[in-house]
Amino acid sequence: MLEEKNIGVLSQRVLELIEKYQSLLAQNEMLRQEVIKAKAEAEAKNVQIAKLEQDLIYKDIGSDDLLSKIEAVLGR
């Protein structure tokens, strides 16, 4: 009788561990998907930042060119 009770308790604990394991697997997958999404968003932002930096460099070059033309007109 005592052995059957122990087996029943152990069986219950094993089932609880299996449920907890499955719950943690699901949570892990959800967190993995969040990490993937965050990495993709970060990469998109990095691309956008690089584009804006290139635009800024181009505009700086354009303003330098414009300044040179103005100075040429003014004879400086």
C-alpha cells in the first residue's frame, strides 16, 4: 500500500514536471520569436540610420559646392 502511494505521488510529480517543461518550452519559443523580431527591427533601423547618414553626407557636399559657387560669384 505504501509503495503504491509512493508510486502515485511520484507519477503526479512527473506529470507536474512534464507540464512545467512544456510550459517553459512554449515560453522559450515565444521569447525566441521576440528576439528575432527585435533583431529584425534593429537591422531595419540600422539600414535607415545608414541611409540618413548618407543623405546627410550628400547634403553637406551639396552645401559645400553651393558655398563654393557663391564665393566664385562674389569673387572671393
